[in-house]
Amino acid sequence: SKEYLAREKVFGRILIRSESFWTEKGIHLLLGKEVVSIDPASRTITSADGESIGYGDLIWSAGGSPRRLTCSGADLAGVHTVRDRSD
């Protein structure tokens, strides 16, 4: 990620796997989708927008929040929190 931020690598080079890898493996990623419930008996999840999505195998990778600095100087110009590509 540091190399991307320093403009030494393009974004696609820092990904763990390319999008085509997941597609070729038959894995469907639902990035940025907020899951509000999981029903393991019926093998479905419900998203925040009310969509019910069935699954065969489920890997749930919950996002986190960046830890912000609490030390002196954390509020100075040029100090940033980076969580995603838009940051």
C-alpha cells in the first residue's frame, strides 16, 4: 500500500488477487455490502438494503474502522487516516 500511495505501483498490483482470479474460481464478491443478518439454516444473508442472497459457502470478511491517532499532533495538517482507495 505504501508503494501505491507513493505512486510506485498501480492499484491492481497491490491487490491480493485480481478480480479475474475470483471470477475464474466461481467466487462472487459482494464488496461494500452491509450484512444485517445471516440465516445458516436457509443459507441466506440479508443486506441492509433488504436484499436476500443465497449462498453455498460463505466467507464473511467484516470491515473495520481505522484507528485514529490520539497523540499530540494528530490534528495537524498533513496527518491522514487511510481506509480505502478514495482516501
